Amino acid sequence: MATLPLSAAMERGGEREREGERERDPAARPRVGVIGGGLSGLCCAERLVRSGISVTVFEKAEVLGGRMRSDQVDGFTLDRGAHAIFRHYPEFSSTFDMDQFSWGHFGQSAGFFDGFRIVDVGNPMGNLKLVRTLFSTGVTLIDYIKIFLRYKIMFRVLGPYAPLHASRKDMPVKELFEKKLGLSQGFVRNFFTPSFQPIFLCPPEEMSSQAVDFIMTALTCGGTALPAGGVQAVVDQLARRLPDEVIRLGTSVEQISKNSIRLHGESDETLFDAVVVAADWGAAAKLVGKDAVGSPQFSRSSTTWYFRFEGKPPGSSTPHTIVPVGESMVDGVIINLAFVNSIQPAYAPMGWSLCQVTTVGLAKSTDELSLKRRLEYFFGPTVHHWDMMSQHYEWEQHQPSHLPRFDRDTPKDCKENSWMQPARLSNGVYCCGDYRAHPGFDGAIKSGKAAAAAVCEDLGIHVASASLVKPPRAYLFWLWHVMVVFLALMTTLVVVM
Ligand SMILES: Cc1cc2nc3c(=O)[nH]c(=O)nc-3n(C[C@H](O)[C@H](O)[C@H](O)COP(=O)(O)OP(=O)(O)OC[C@H]3O[C@@H](n4cnc5c(N)ncnc54)[C@H](O)[C@@H]3O)c2cc1C
């Protein structure tokens, strides 16, 4: 029988003893302060609590959620910015109990507005009627097969984070699509650009091929959806897993020094065993300095507006989401609009419609009349009867930009996902947030969990598992892929012959 070396055995014994102590006496638990109750801070706190640590989350707002918040106004659900929940984001799907949400789906198509009419474009595999409209945008069958093979087959088999692996060369996505993959200009101009500009808030020249590959893989593996209650429902599910005493709302942290925290308006400092800065980049830079958190670039700013009206959306079969084709990213331009109650009926009272409109730039770059004039191009004069709601949400730093990462300085332990930045800032101080990871809220979740793991490691505590949801059985995964590869081969054979 193999035996442990004496020192290792003693260390393990000591660790077990300390764990037993923590179970018996909560006062013996290490204390960790988390600054920021957005998705990354809550994911970090949740994993720390499961690891047996005593956690306090300080959130300066009166409500949790950060950039993923929703307001309930007169029976309408207003997300504070147009979100789409990618249910197949790897971290998201392994963290949340999907059955607890009541989902409304975006559908298999979107309306592409070419200045004259709205064309319904989408995945012809899901709806054969869409084949005709897909080709009317200039997308070819070859484009479609290449996209299918790359995202539905290759990256699915290689794994969800394969697109972000350090060994993959990053480049502007236009270069990848046009030069490397040989996709048609129709695909890039008429299909990809209008679909991805609203996600990345920048033109394709500024989009990283790695980031696009990651999002395309998640998109082709499953659609996007909105939960009843708005995107806030995502944050609320996490918050429900935390004991009440963990969260301190309306509490702004003014200063941290080493691992102590001073709250706004207080002179005393509270000492913790570790502090995690999970604030957005601007606030984090104020607390720990730009040198510590770096100076990431941000995408364009954006503003989301809401219009309500009685009855159905104009037109007999208007798609749920509409994107303009050929629009450049200048302030005031509409880059995305959605009849959100067609996606998720719980977003508006019965008999009403809610149109969510996102424009480039801050709110001052447009006004109600200019917005309605622009909307008139899409739907005609009926828009002048729509009631613009007084709530609108502007984001100066919408999300970190997804520029190609040429000068990559990938830390050794981040090869798997080269967008991840180390969680340790200095002795006892850690950091997480979407700007420390790959694009979107999946990055925020992953970065929060990574910060929890780093804290536990340094405190000598066994960290709880990162995933709460059981992954699908391995044989089902492979069975599915064998079927998909078989179908792809058959399709290619049919096309070639
Ligand atoms: C309009 C918009 C649309 C988006 N759409 C999508 C989408 O469709 N898909 C997608 O994947 N991602 C989307 N995102 C990005 C996504 O919302 C973010 O990546 C994610 O919410 C970031 O979470 P976070 O915890 O890193 O930061 P945040 O959500 O910014 O959380 C930081 C928290 O820290 C708090 N805080 C700051 N300073 C202090 C302090 N001193 N003391 C205490 N608390 C403090 C803040 O109040 C905030 O609650 C969108 C973002 C925006 C703005």
C-alpha cells in the first residue's frame, strides 16, 4: 500500500482539522470581502461560501446585478441594456439551473432591414422557409457549409473554449472570413456585420477572430433567449443561493489597503483575510490603481430606449429582432431593435407591445423625434403613436472591446483560455470581472470562479467544485457528435455530387 510522506500526511491532517473547526465554529472561518455585486462578484462569493468561507459582498447600488439589471415599470420589464442570454455559453450552462428559468426564445431568424424592406433571415436547418431569404442576402450555400463545419462540428468537438486557446492565432475577423475561410462578401457585409455589430458594438475590422469564433460556437450550439423577469432573473438565481447576511446593498467601498476595506462615509477599516475587487473596470482602477488592473479598451458606448404601444408589432409577421444592413457605427444610429414581448411574453402586459431600441453613443446624441424619424423608415408613420418610456439606459463603458490580441502576454496557467488575466493582484487582494476574461457575461462568471479558486488556494482551503450543474453524460455527447459528423458528410456528398 502506498503511503503519504509524513509532512504531506500531517498537512492533510491539519487541513481536515481546520475544515472540521470551520464546520463547528463559524467564527473560525476565514473572512473574505467581495467588492461588487455584479455577475462576477456573485459567482465568486457563491463559490467561496460553498467552500466554507465567511463572505460579505459590498454593492454600492440598492439592487444586485451591475450591468445585468432589469426594472419593472407599469407591468413592463425593462432590461438595463439589450441583452441576449446565450444559453450554451459553457460557464453559464454549468452554473445555472436552466429549468428554474421560464425562457422566451429569440427564434430562428432575425429581420434584416436594407433601407427598403425587412427580410427574414435565419437558420434554414430549423425552418426550410428561410432558405430562400438567406440566399437573398448574398450568402451562398458554400458559406453556409463552411460555417456549419467550423462551428457546429469542429469547435463543438474541440470544446467550447478551443477558439480562445493560446495556440490559436488571433486576427481581425474580416481577415479570417474573407482571406482564410474564403467566405463571400455577401456573407460578411449583409449577414455577419449587421448580426455582430450590435453584440460587439464595433465594426468587423475591430473584432477579434477568437472572440467571434467563441460566440459563433455558442450561437450555433443553441439559440439565445430571455428569461421571464428580465436578465435580472439570472442574477437573482445566484443571489438566492447566498445566505442573507452575505449581501450588503447600498454600501460603497471607498478604499482598500492591503486586505482591509473602508466604506464610504466611515472612518474605520474592516479587516478581511482576503479582498476580491469585482467592481467594473473604472471603479476597480480607482480602488487598486490602473497599473494593477491594466487599461483595457472599451467598445462604443450605447443607449437603450423603450417604446410601448397597444396591439401587435406592425406588419403581419414582423421578426422579433431587426438589424439594419450597411449602417456604420456613428452616434445616434439604431443598431438593433427588438419586440421583446414577442420573444418573452412576460415583458409586457397582455395586449401591449414593447419595442427595445439600441443606438450607438450616449443618450445626448439623439432625441425622441430623431428616434421616431429613424423608426419610421422601418415601420412607417405608425411609430409616431408609440409612447416613448421615460427610462433609457446609457452605458459609456458598455463592455470591454474585443480587439484582436496580437501582443498576447498569456500567463502560464491561462493557456486554455488566453483571455483570462490572473486573479491575484497583490498579497491578499484579488480581482475579477468581464474585463479580466473573454467576452460577454460568460467571461464574468469564469473570472469570478477563478478568483474564488485563487483565494481558497492561498488560504489553504479546499475549493468547492466550479460547476453546480452535472455535465451531460459523456456517451450522449459523443453519440450526438457522431450523428452530426455523419449528417455533415452526407450533406457534403450531396452538394459535391
Ligand atoms: C447594454 C449591455 C448589453 C450587454 N449585452 C450582453 C449580451 O447580450 N451578452 C453578453 O454575454 N454580455 C452582454 N453584456 C455584458 C455583460 O452584461 C457583462 O459582461 C457582465 O454583466 C459584467 O459583470 P461584472 O460582474 O464583470 O461587472 P458589473 O456588472 O459591472 O458589476 C460590477 C458591480 O460593482 C459595483 N461597484 C462598483 N464600484 C463599487 C464600489 N466602490 N463599492 C461597491 N460596489 C461597487 C457596481 O455597482 C456593479 O454592481 C452587455 C453589457 C451591456 C452594458
